[in-house]
Amino acid sequence: MNHRILIVDDSPLLRATARRAVLQAGAQPDRVREVQNGREALDALAREPADIVLLDINMPVMDGFQFVEEKAKNPALAAVKVALVTTEGNKKRLERMTQLGVTHYLRKPFEPEELRALVATLFDSSN
């Protein structure tokens, strides 16, 4: 798989778990990057594009909502797919993410197989 993945979460443990899952789903190790918050994600995308962002919502500095809103303002990032991997369960907040174009969602805690399946779905939809 030649997809570029950006994992955005303030938890080092979740980032490591997500990294393992995307590698097991077929991503190349040098194509997977990790950052701690939305601000770092925007900076990382400005330096090097990604095809898929795995995004937490509740993070310090810049949360997932702020990241998605800023991403939407940048036409260069329009093709970047975003999937939520979060503890967020508030339906109104999740609906807001859908309105902002986020179509995939995985609730924490999750089984590694669930994340691998999500990543495989994203890989298939970005071909």
C-alpha cells in the first residue's frame, strides 16, 4: 500500500496502537506519521501531504473539530480523508463532524481488528 497516513492523538499509547493496526493493514512504515494535536497535524500536512488522517476529537492545543474546520478552509487538503478514532459519543458533536465531511468513525476503546478494518475501508475508498 502506498497510502500516506497521519495519526493525530494526544495519547502515545493510542498512536502506537493505531500505527500497528495501519501497518498490519498494509501501510508502509515510512508512510505513517504521528502527531499529538490538530495544530501539529495541520503543520505536518503543510510539510508533506497525507491521504488519510486518523483523528481524535478531544485533544489539547487544537481539537479535532478545530482541525477539521481549518482543513476545510484549505483547498489543497480537500482530498485528505478523515476518520475519527475517539471516545466522543455526543450525537450532536458527531453529526457536526459528518456535516464537515468526516464519514468514518471508530469509538475508543476498540479492538485492533476494528481499526484494521476501518483502515482497509479507507484504503479501498481512496483508490
